[in-house]
Amino acid sequence: MKNIVLHLLASIGSFGIAVGLMQGFIQQFISFADPINEMAMCVLMLMAGTVFMGVVVSEVKEQLNK
């Protein structure tokens, strides 16, 4: 159960960072040298959020099948 919550929080955080980058909220804290770097960071955070959400789904399925 602890891993499910931890991975869920990581997923929400990754998606939050990606949305913050898209909306420009993160620029107050992090400055990028080039817009392509910002887009790459956004894509990486979206991919990380998707992976973490997939882990959460598989862990929940595993818990339900016990």
C-alpha cells in the first residue's frame, strides 16, 4: 500500500511539473537557456508521469488479485 501511494504522488508530481512548464508557472523557479530544453523537460515529465501511473495501475491490479 505504501508503494502505491508513493508512486501515485510521484505521478501527480510529474504531471504537475509538466503542466507548470506548459503554463509558464515553473519559469519563476527554473530558467531554461533554450525553449527546446523546456519542451524536452515537459515531455520527460509527461513520460515519467505515465510510467508512474502505469506502475500504480499494475500494483492495484496485483493487490486486487490476491
